[in-house]
Amino acid sequence: MAEFTFEAAGLGISFGGLKAVSGFGLKIHPEGLCGLIGPNGAGKTTVFNLMTGVYKPDQGTMTLGGQSLIGFAPYEIAKAGIARTFQNIRLMGDLSVLDNVLLSYHFREPYRYIDAILHTSRFQKNEAELKDRAVELLELMGLANRKDDQAKNLSYGNQRRLEIARALALRPKLLLLDEPAAGLNSKEKVDLMHTVSDIRDRFKVAILLIEHDMKLVMGICERITVLDHGEIIAEGTAKEIQENPKVIEAYLGVE
């Protein structure tokens, strides 16, 4: 099996002649834990949309495990091994917490129609196994006791956790987290730091996160990439980023 390294080089996209992202490059090794930061409007979510097939790049290359992802639809990229959460939560609010996770498992392991229609023994056995796995994910995210609740009735922080569980059910090699700490209080953010590290270690998955909470980013990310006006202005360790004058200027507007 090819090593599931993600690599992008020279990625760019324009909207109406305006360059939203230009010359973007990034390499994430298996089980890497990386951050993507920058001021509001820097192009961070646009990069995630390029990486997941929501947008098609005007230029550049993008591979996972040596396989080109250029031109792939979002569902094809998900099957290839990249899953994501969204800045704006996108759960199935009227479905149960458990069913939200099961939807992802069913995407990865679809049934034969005849088995589903007739509820064969194979269908029942597989469904029981998927439910067990879904409950394990919910236990990891502290949501097992809410598995029968409608997703819309969870607190904002727990909805964020459910989104992560649903993404993990896709069994990704690379997990993209778009502002996972948004709306969380201080204690929830500390818990999230531990959860993200635990997810990386337990599931052997690489993680790239967009986050505005610098304490969280600097506390867990091994490598950090900084965007400003759609271009990379710095890359390095937390210490290198904190001391980089271009980063200080981008965030504080001073030289």
C-alpha cells in the first residue's frame, strides 16, 4: 500500500479575475498534525474546498498516496481518503446522533439492494457491526449517552464533536477540521486539544486544522502554514511561526 502522504503544489483558483489562492503548496505525512492559519479572508476555507473537490483548481497538482485528485468530485475524494468538517455545522438535525454517524459508515460500506430490502442475515449482521463501531466513535467524542437524541438538540459544542465523529466514520487517511473550536468555551477547547491528539494516535490519521485560537494551534500542531491574501507567507514549527515578522505583520498590521 502506498504511503498516504498528501501533497499539493502550485494550487490556485480565481473568482471573477480575483486570485483567491495562488501557488499553494503543502505536504502532510501520514499521522501528521498540521495547522493552517491566517487572518480572516486569507483563503483558508478556499484551500479546504480545493482539497475536497468543492472547487476545481485553475492550476497546480494535488495527490494522496501518489494518486492525483485533480478533477475528482467531493464524494470521490472522500472515498480516496480525505474527510472534513465544516466551519458552518452541516448535520442532519432531525436524525438521531447515532444515525448521523451511520450515514457515513453506509457511504463507505454500501449494502447490496437485495440484502437491504429483504433484511437478510448478512444485512442484519453488518448493521449490528456498524452500530457497534458508531457507538465506539460516539464514546470517544463523549456522546454515547446522547446517541438517540436528535442532532439538532445537542449543544453547539457537542454538534461540533458529532461532526468530527461523522467524518471519522468515513475512515479517512487525512482529516480536515475547519475551525473545530469555534463557539467552544475555554474548558471545551482544552478538551478538544486532547481529543484531536487522541484521534490522530488512535486512528493513525493525518490531521490538518484551520483554527483562530492560537493557543490551541500552537499547543498541538507540529507544523503550521500561514496564509495571507491567498498566498503562503510562512511555514514552520509553532516557535518559528510565533517569531516570524511576516506573520506578526499579517495579524497585527505592523512591521
